[in-house]
Amino acid sequence: MSDGAFPWPRFEQLYSLSGNCSQKLNVEQFKEPIDIIADVKQRLQELVQRINALEEEYDGDLYSIVSFRIIEIESAELTDLLNQLQEMKSKNQGIMDDLVVKVQNITNEVDELERYDRLKVVQEHRKSMILKRSLSSCQSALLVTPTPPVTAHPGSCSFGKLVGVSHPKSSMLNHYGSSYRYGSWGMDPWPALGKEDQYWLTILSSSNRYGNKIRVFSSYRKFLTHSGAVDVTFKTHNAQGSGGTMYKDAYYYNCYNLDQLCRFDMTTQEILSVKLPYAGFNDKFPYCTASSCYGYSDMDLATDENGLWVLYATELNYGNLVISQLNATDMSLLKSWNTTLYKRSATNAFLVCGIVYATRYVSSEVEEIFYMFDTTTGVEQNNLAIQFRKVSPGIQYINYNPRDKLLYVYSDAYVVSYSLFFS
């Protein structure tokens, strides 16, 4: 120590300053911009796909005009997000500049203090720590046992758990008009040969309760332009409620005025009906908001990677949600799960990878996924808080399609789709 005693008070002062820097670099300050950047990245990819599709198919017709308008809207929304990021950057720039100066000053002074280490103790200590970490890493690698292959089960899809929902990817008024506030739409997740590009639409009439036909389009382009529609009408066993869905070239729904499920074969037009044991029907256990209910939503058919499901409630389970996996051929129950979610406390529900997600009304513009039930583990959670934007206050139908991983939604006469984000 030829340069005198080590300046310990100065060292403590620098240590305190570095602690203040750590406190200022709070993760919460970066969470919102990081989320926005992730959203921008996802939407940019989708926008590129839309532009490429428009370049390939542009012919000046109505479909091209609609596609171009959607691109314009998405570009404007991206601009808004980028402006938000710029505002955040400007807001935090002063803090960051100040921190950079302080960090540089601390670094310079620590370098000065290190000159007191004539015996190179600090330098050798660093080398020792690096060698120890390398040795530890080698030992850990030698002890690792290769993971055996695991067969995927419900709730364990490779893309992880649900963490977010996009802004509406597309939205338009249904083909029948604004007076038809209840309905459903989508694409068959397991289509018959030659029907891979088909889209379907159903609406309810007679007090938002009764439906007797399915409108089919051979492509999404024709669905958008309302062209080439084919109406298929039920000869018997009409539909009740907007909880029906398409699966393996058949439409599944609650039979009108009955505690039964119906299966309508889209090719043969034959109908099979089967009683759903103990299920509430005729508005006994519908989905509800705090002020009103979605009429005749007692039986909700759903699809996911594992097949066909029905969501309903029974008196035996005190009006709480019951989940049953169905045999798509004869609609027999393969397995059922009782939950503790009171069905009337949810506005709707859907499944992804064997996990049920339930929604609730937050405001006229926002809906929230607040609940999940994993059919593999039996674990329930009611604090998810995954919010998404709506095009209209009510949501009468929501279903996940495992083929394109989109949510298909019917909202107060509007047909809407959303992308899902997974961990």
C-alpha cells in the first residue's frame, strides 16, 4: 500500500450510489414498452402476410377493396403503438442520460480504487471465479440424464400457456344484418376432404332463441364478399341458442326445447340426438353479465386440439360449470369434470389444449379471461386477468379453432376473430 491507506469511505459512497442506480432501473418501467414491442412484432408479421396475400390476389373487386381497407386500419394502429413507444422513450430519456453519466463516473472511480490492489488480488479473484463457474458447468453437464420422450396430454401443448389476446384481427357485420344479435361462425378444425377452406355462419331468430339453417361459403374471400353462399336447412330438430359449432363435417348444437345434443351431418343431412345427462336447459344455467344473461346459452359446444367438448351446468353440481369431452360420432361422454365456477358468473368459455378459459364482462369495450380449469391436473385458477378489446359490448359466441389457432367470436351481430399469444 505504497499510495497510503485504502479510501474506505469513498468505496462505501460508490457502493451506495450503485445501489441507487439499481433501484431506478426498475423492471416495471420497462414492462409496458416491452409488451408493446411484442405486440408490434406480432402485428407486423400479420400485416406482411396480408400485404403479400393482397399482392397475389388483387383484382380490383370488392374483396380486394375490403382487404386494402383492413391493411389501412392495421397500419394506423401500428403507427399509434409506435407513437406510444416514442413518447415513452422521450419521457425516460432524461433519466437514462443521467444514469449513463453516473454509471460512467462510478466506473472511472472504481478503476482508480483498483490501483490500490498492488498484489492483483481482485484480478486473480475474478479469474478464480470464472474457472469455478466453468468447472461447475462441466460437472453439471456430465450429470445430466437425457429427457425421455413425453407423449403430449391435454393441457400440455408445446406452445405453452395462454398469456394474451390480440386486438380484433377482422370484424364485419354478419350477412343478415344488425337485428340478428345472436349467432356463431367459424371454420371446421377437422374438415372433410375438399372442404378445407369452407367457412360457416348461423344466426338465431324468434327472440334470439331459434335457428334452423347454416350458411356455408367455399372460401374466406367469398365469406367477406357475401358471394356464393349455400344455405343448409334442418328438416327436424332445430337449434336452440348460439353455442353450436362445426367439427368433422358435422354441426353440433343444443336441440330446440330439449335437454339433448344434436349432430347434423353436413353431407347426408341426417340428424342424431342424444340426451345430455342432468344438464340444465331452456335458460336454466346460461352465461350472464352482472345485469343480464345471454339467452339459451345453457349448452356450449367447443373444439380444441383434443377434440369436441360441451360446457354446461347441472343441479347436481349446484349450477357450477361441468366440462365433458364427447365422442364426435355418437356424442357419448368420454369423461367429465366438475368445476367450482358458477356458470352464470361467466359470459362465455372456450378450450385450448384441454384447458377451459372463462370470460367476464369488464366494460362495453373490454372483456376479461379471468378463469381456467386444466382437465389434466384438475387445477383451477380464477385470477388470470387477460383482457382484450371488443367491437361491441356483448359476446354471444366464442370458440377456439386449433387449425389456425384463432378465436372466432360473434358479438352483437358482428363476426370477429382474434389471435392468441402463448408463453
